[in-house]
Amino acid sequence: MALPQLIPSPSSSSLSHNPILNPNTISSTLTLSPRFFSSAAAFRHRCHKPNTLKCSASSFPEKHHTGSPKSGDVVELPLFPLPLVLFPGAILPLQIFEFRYRMMMHTLLQTDLRFGVIYTDAVSGTTDVGCVGEVVKHERLVDDRFFLICKGQERFRVTNLVRTKPYLVAEVTWLEDRPSGSGEEDLDALANEVESYMKDVIRLSNRLSGKPEKEVQDLRRNLFPTPFSFFVGSTFEGAPREQQALLELEDTAARLKREKETLRNTLNYLTAASAVKDVFPSNS
């Protein structure tokens, strides 16, 4: 079972767009359960070259633990800019091969195994809001490369760049979702709506790709609305700028509403594509 890959619409700009589905681009690697809830079965190789950080002058892990960082705390954190967005609770496999990040890994292995993942691309540069990645599994190879399995933890905002060599280190503060403005949002009902749209999107995308139409399993898995909203954002792999916008929101209701709108647009697109397929079935 997989969600289709989402792509930005051509008229969208920066971090304020509504992605729509390209029905010809179905993600074959995005599985809803293993990627988010458990360690990957095998290491997936990623070879990224991060760019230089450009920045001006909460924490919601699945389980809070003693000593969890609080909003307002300022700490120093090594940073790893990547062309992807990490969400709290999500699993991220990485291959570390560049010398400066191998140095970083040697340091992390002697400390707390946590570093900051921040999104970067050639168009918008590097963002100042990211997510802590905690190394939960690692393998060191004979040539000093590392294979890692990381899990997303707290979100943070870069407030000051401490140094750039041999790798980036910055002072960061922690981000937490604040209560919605009205204070009357039924977050559970909203999360259930989002889950319903996700199931419909999966069902229709499977139909369009010729896969069996079977009942989609429970997607929330008893997650509270905030971690569920992060899970939903982590499935939008084809639209990293939209993912970044979702990560930066500090309101669970606003995040779920934005995700609902994205999924509704995608569902409308898929419904139209399905209708066309019914009228003009393939001869193959």
C-alpha cells in the first residue's frame, strides 16, 4: 500500500502551494507503516551533497521522556542540510560518505547521537526550521563510511550560526505546536477527516495503477492528532516545499486543514483521471 507521489502545481510559489497528483508518478517505495513506525528493513543509499547554510542572525516526539527540551531552550546542534524534509516520528535512512560528515558522526557517537536535518534546494536555499534526527541504528564500514537509520524527534529553529567548518553548528530553539486561535477545534474529528481522504487517495491511485482494490488499513494507529499530522506530512514525498511549510506550522489544526485541502485536491484529480480511464479504457 502506498500513497501516490505529490508534486507542486505549476502555478504554485515557494512554500504556499497546494500540490496535486501526477497519476503517472506513483511512489513505489513509500509504504505507510514501516517507514513511519519502524526501522527500515535495509539501509537505503542516499548520496546528497549539502549546501551552505543561509540563515539570519517542540517538541513532539512520539513519547516524551525525562529531560525533553522545552520551547525557549537554546542549545547548540550540528546541522546536516539535505534536499528532503524530516518530520518528528519519521524514519530516515542515510549514507554518510563526505569527510566532514564522517567527522560529525565520530563526534555524535561519543555524545547523544542527535543532529539537525534542514531542507535545502538550489531555488530557495536552506531553511532555518528543521527536525532533529536521532541515530537509532548505525553501521560503520571499513572505508569509514556510515550507514544510518535516524528517527525524527523535536523540531527546531536556527537562531545563530556558531561555525561552518568542518561542518555546520548552530544555536537553535525548539518549536512546539500552540493551541489553535479559536480553542474550539475538534482535532480528533479533523484528523479522522484527513485519514478518510488518505484512504480514498490510496484506493483510487491503486485503481489507476492496476493494483487490487482492497480495504485500506487503519492509518492513524491510535496516534494523537499532532503526531498524526506529522505522519501525513511525511507521506507527501513528491512536494518537499509543501512538506517544509507543514513542518514550520505551529498549529496542529492549521496543519491538518492544509493536509486535508491537499488530499482533497489530489482526490479530485484522481477522480477525474479515473473517469477518463473508464470512458477510454486501455486496449493493452
